[in-house]
Amino acid sequence: MLDLQSLTSKLPTRVKNQLESYFEALEILTEVKDPKVLSALGPSGVRGMILQRGKQGVPTKIHSGHYAFFDWSYPHDNAEMADLYRRAKKGQWDGEDLPWNISVDPYDPNVPLLPEKFVDLDVLAKFGVRLDDKTKLVLSHSMTSWMLSQFLHGEQGALFAAAQVTESVQFFDGKFYGATQVMDEGRHVEVFRRYLETKLEKLYQINDNLFVIIDSLMSDSRWDMKFLGMQIMVEGLALGAFGLMYKMTKEPLLKALLKNVIQDEARHVHYGVCALREHFNKHITEAERREREDWAFEVALLMRNRFMAYEVFEEHYEGILTRAQWREFVLASPGLQEFRKTMFSRLVPNLREIGLMSPRILQHYERVGLMQYFGGVAADKLSGDQMIHELDREADALAAA
Ligand SMILES: [Fe+2]
Ligand SMILES: [Fe+2]
């Protein structure tokens, strides 16, 4: 048995951290028990976590080998998607109409980007790091920029995935709808980029775990895997994260931006549920369904604890804290705990709705504590307006507490 601690204790900090990140990558890859899932995720894991392809400068090229699905008969083949398309056309907005004239000062304690209790400063103090008022705001600026940078990178993935899916989906009404999603995602890239560039003036590189998921679904030639990965898993994750930040931030421009983006994303997840519910129930074999069920569970696990903001650690705390201490700090932070809760409360009901929650897999969700979300409302029953209404109510409760 390898003792990593004694093996690396004499190495310089940077090398030691690098080695530890390799071991973490191996640990994630060996969590995946299903060989089909491993062969789908493994190469992306190597490219993302070992080779760190997302961090090697531009451009990053990802090969995709999907078929474009043409239909010269132009059928009206899905009423629910046709309705979504109508709603999406009416719901278009212009990113330039957001109140960009608001000046944002990340260091203004009266308009915090994130509440102070988003992180648990006692954990840092336990490791001998005490923050004064200024460094608390520096950390908050970094964490917000890190999260928004990951949103932006995720949106770029969504833009390309939406374009691929528009080509390869077999529903013609889905193609119309997909065209609006491509526009939506383009606009999301526009507004997040502008916010980071002109207001926070900070951009972090893509997180390795996010890269793995994006690489995996971009390079998978099966359209429904792209759909499952992007429309259900990544969009579900994003919707949870956007909702949480919308609820917590006091910065009015960011709040307005997120409110609009959430409305669009609610439609995107609805589309994913609508397309996959039909496809998984009618068009695939039981073996194929099981593979997708396992894949979704493994990706859910990857997402659960793996977004550790190591990029912020490397910037401020490398050499001061160990990676393990930083991980403990992140895992204990109330904001990120809430984030995981929000994310899975959105995701699990959607997986149930598309038929990826058979009794066989339920016990695994039970084991990792995710079954509590099973009874929630799926995206096809929840509009963007309802979602915002719910978030506003939760934000009020938070402010009153
Ligand atoms: Fe988006
Ligand atoms: Fe989206």
C-alpha cells in the first residue's frame, strides 16, 4: 500500500500538489465500476485530469463523431417541443438591455457579491489562517469570479453541445427548438463574459472536472448521451448554481443577469426531459437504458464533491494550506453545501422522469444520500417564472433568518 504522505513529504510544494492531484484523478476514475461507463468517461478523465487539456492554452480541440440527422419531409412530430419553441421565441431578450451602468465594486462590504457565511472561516482559523475584513472580501471576490468563470466555461460547452444536438436529434420540432437554445447559450456566453471582463476583471481557467464532463459529452457520438450529459446533468448543475447565487448575492446587476439566464435554462432542462423521456421509453433496449442509468449515477457522483475551487487555492493558499486542508474548508462551507443540495434537488426528479431511476439503481442513490430528492418536481412541470418565484421566497426567508 502506497503511503502518499511519506512519499511526498520531502518534495517541493508545487510538485507535491501536482502529484496529489494525479492521485485524486486516479481515485475518481477507479470509482467508476461499470466497464462501459469507464470506457466512455475514462479517456475524457485522462485528457481532463491528467493531461489538463483545458489548461494548455488555446485552442482546445475536441473531436466529435456524431451523425447529422436530416429529414426532408419536415414532420410536425412533437407538440411539446413545438410549444417550447413558441415560448422560447417569445422569451428572447437582449444582453445589452441589462443594467450595465451599475458600477460593481467587489470590495464594497455593503453590497457583497456573496454573503460572508458562504464559507466557514472557522475552518480556516483552525488551520492557522485568519482573515481580516480586506482579505475576506478578496476571498469572496475570488470565489465569485471562480464560480462565474466556471459558469462561462459551462456556457461555452452548452453553446457547442446545443449546436451538435440540433444537428443530430431525430425530432424535427426539436431542431426548431434547438436553434433557439443555440441563441440562448450564445447570449449566456456574452453576458457572463461581459460581467467577468468589465465588472469583476478576473477570469479563472476551466476546472478539470468540468472539462472531463464537457469533453465526454462533446466527443460521444451518440446524440442522447450528449443530451443526457448537457441538458440534464450540466444544465441541472448550472440551474442549481445559478439559483443559489441569485438567492445569495446582493449585487443588483448580477441578480438581474441571473434572473434572465435562469428563465432560459428552465426551458433547456424541460427540453432535455421531454426528448429523453420519449427516447428512453420507446427507442432504446434495456441494456442501453441501464448503461445510461449507470453513466448518470457516476457523473452525479463526479459532480457531487469534486468542484473544489482548487484554482482559488493555487492562487492564494498554496504553500499555506495543504490540498487536504483546503478540501476540508470547501466541503465545510455552508454555501457549497447548499449548492450541492440545490443541484440534486433539481437533478434527481429529472432523472426519475426520464426513466433512469429503476429500483436497481435506487439503492445506490440511497447509499450516497441522494434519495431525499426523489419526490421533487421535474423540469417539465416547473416554469422559469415559478422557479424565480420560489427562489425569491427562499431569499426572503434567508434575509429574515
Ligand atoms: Fe446557458
Ligand atoms: Fe442551457
